[in-house]
Amino acid sequence: MTRMEEVKYLRTEPNGRHYNCAQSLLVPFASEVGLDKEQADKLGSFFGSGMLHGSACGALSATQMILGMAGYDSQQARQIIHDFRQRHQATDCTTLLTLAKEQGIPRKDHCDALVFEMAELLEEIFASKGE
């Protein structure tokens, strides 16, 4: 199973288990950053729903964690945040969900799309470095 396939699988809530946005990225990319899947799962536990209180998007937070663990610099991290904000008008979960609701996009569909977008971005970044 590719990382993207695993991301998509985790978002289907296998065996009734909910993987939040952060876990859905951290678990598939765990081996890329020296973690096992259980460690990655625990690391992302409280980053869903905007760190449990509507703050930073879990998909964006996990992307930053993965890149940090992989040794990328803050310039690239800042660029990802900038680009994310340009595309989605916000980086916090509450605002992102409000904007999605105003557009008639169901919460799960919205969050899945952000997770898949960040997974594709991570794949591109790792592929460009030959990882």
C-alpha cells in the first residue's frame, strides 16, 4: 500500500477507529521521519480538531511536524503555511470549517480534502529530494 493509499484508508475510519487529520498523515509518513506507526499515532492524538479547540489545522500541523522531523528548514515551513493560507483563506480549523460550511461542503469531505492535499504535497517534497 502506498502512503497515499494508507492516508485514504485511515480516513475511512477502519474498524470504527477515527484517525484525526494529523494522525492520518503522521502514521503513513512515520517511517520517513524515524517513528514507528504507534509513536506517530500517539504524537498526533491531540492535533485533530485544531488541537482540540479549533486552532491550527491538524493536516497543516502534521505536515509541519513531518517536515521538521525530516530536517527541512523554517523557510520551507513558512512557505507551506503561506501557500495554504492563500488557497484556503485561513490556517485555523474553526475558520476553515466555517468557510466550508458556507460553501455547503460537509465537514468530513472538507477535512479529507485537506488531508489528501497535504499528503500529495509531502509526496512531492520527498520525491524531489529522492526520499
